[in-house]
Amino acid sequence: MSIGVYALGYLLVIVGVAYIAHLLHIPQTWIGAIVVVLLGIGLLSGAQTLRAK
């Protein structure tokens, strides 16, 4: 259950960052790159959290 809450929270952060970037008129290519990087960081940190338990 905790991984689901963690993933949902991180997803909300990614959506928020993407929305703010859109409001700042950052090109969609850069927004896509930012989202991919944040997803990678989220997966790595989630795996690290699960491994620690």
C-alpha cells in the first residue's frame, strides 16, 4: 500500500511541474524531457525505498 501512495504522490508532483512549465510557455519538447527525467528519478527512488524495507 505504501508504494501506491508514494507513486501517487510522485505522479502529482510530476503533473504539477509539467503544468507550471506549460504556464511558463516552455516548449513541449522540454516539458516531455522533464517528465521523463522525473519519472526515472521516481522509479529509482521508489526501488531504493522498497529495497531498504
